[in-house]
Amino acid sequence: MRTELKNQFPMYPTLLDSLTKGKILADPDVPFVSPKLNDIMELNIQSALRGAIQPKNALENMEKSFTEVISSTGIIKK
């Protein structure tokens, strides 16, 4: 069963390893847009874990999307 789960969810060992080494959990908390920022972060992290995009590209995508979403609220200017 354990091997079957590893085959079905190959990203979990990497995710577990990163969680055991991380000291800070990123949780963007911006009024009115936090759920959208969390969705952007989750989508990009999952894409990187699946190997669909490189981690660097995931971070770049998140930065660009975060800036656009937060700027749309008027909280910050581009």
C-alpha cells in the first residue's frame, strides 16, 4: 500500500521533506484578496512539485500575480 501511495502521489515525499526543514510557513494575509493569493500560491507550488514548471518560474509567476492582485485593490501601486 505504501509503495502504491508513493506512485500515486510522487510529490508527497518532497513536500514532507520541505515541511520538516522549513522554519516559516508563508501565508499571505492581505485584506479582501487573501483567498486569491492562496490559490495563486497553491497552483504554482503544485505545478512545480509535479515538474510542470521550474521552481524559479513558479516563484516568478507568484510574484507577478501577487503584485497584480494586490495592486488591483489600491493597497500598493505598481
